[in-house]
Amino acid sequence: MTQPFTVVIPIYPRVTHLDFTGPHQVLAFTPGVNVIVASAGGKPVNADGLTFSDLARLEDIERCDVVCVPGGGGVTDAMQDDVFMHHVRRLALGARYVTSVCTGSLVLGAAGLLEGKRAACHWAWRDMLSLFGAIPDDARVVRDGNVITGGGVTAGIDFALTLAAELTDELTAQSVQLGLEYAPQPPFQAGRPETAPAAVLERVKARNAQNHAARRPAAEKVAAEYRRVGPR
């Protein structure tokens, strides 16, 4: 009997829960795929008001076929967490696919996994990928070799269906899509900066400005350390 593909989703405090629960739902419905959600020390993780517990200890996972790093408000702290970063890199180096959703690609970059690779990220933080030698790509799902990355938050579902097709086949992935009735018809065309009304775009940019001002220096610090001593 064929062994299932093991997907590890490492999470951290203030992760955006839809970044990983969307892909988790898709992959949990995909035959032959075993999904493990883990944290450093197996500690509970708070994510936008929800607490995720009974998590695997990241340190105890020996290997996986896929590592998938989600993004979130706590991503800059995660990038500076030596234990978390060490185990993300360790698992990624032995994985068949290295993947992320949203700003999770910044974690991959900080781990030295995106040098010269095209990668997706949330539109508001995409430019920071270049700090780690990655090539920012505005596509919703981007594949470069064994690296598959999804854009912001809800792109994680598109990403996960792409990954499901890769791990199984398109018929299986489409069957999962139908089972989940994933046929998005948003009430507004405001989901991308290119299509959002100007007033909406300016409001979101203003809301992000404070976080951007704090995240950019932190990302630059991590990138400088990466260039100085190499990935952890």
C-alpha cells in the first residue's frame, strides 16, 4: 500500500488562521494526504481570536513530503525565532515540495529557501521578498521548481488545490473542489489592488501603514543577518 504524503504546517503566534485552515481543509479532503499542524514545543497558538491546541511538536517531526508555512501578523517574530526557523529549514531541505501561503513566503526567504526563485506573497508585503533574493511574482499561485507559493490569505485555497493535483491528479483535485463547492463569486471586485476602488485601496494601505513601518525594518534586520551568517 502506498504511504500517504505527509504535509506539515508549522504555525506560530498571531498566524492568520485562514492562511492554513483553508489549505488544511482542502488537503484533509485529499485522499492519500496526511496533514500535521505543528508549533514550536507543541504550544497552543492564538490566531485572530481562535486558539489552536493539541498541536504536534515541530521538533519531533523527523521529515515530511511537503512543508507549508502560512503568514500572519506574527510573521516577523517567527522569522526571528531561531527554534522555529531552524526546524522550518530542516524540514524544507528534506521535503519534496517547499510551500507557503501569504507572508509565509517571507519565512521561506529568511530560511534561505527562495534565492533566485519566483514567489508569491500578500500584495502589501510582496516587495519584501527581494530582501531575501527572491523574485516577487503577483500571480495567485506561483511555482518555481519544487517551490509552490500562494498569494494573500484566500489564495491558499487555490494553492492547496494546485498542490492536491500535484500530489494526486487533476481529477482528484477537482473532486475535492466540487466536494467543497469552491466556486467563488465575490460580491465585490475589491480583492486585488488592481481592481479595488481607489478609496478602498487607500483605506487598506492606511490601515497597513503602521504594520509596514514596523515589519520592513524587522525584515531588513533578518535579511542582513542572513547575508552575514547564512540561513539558520
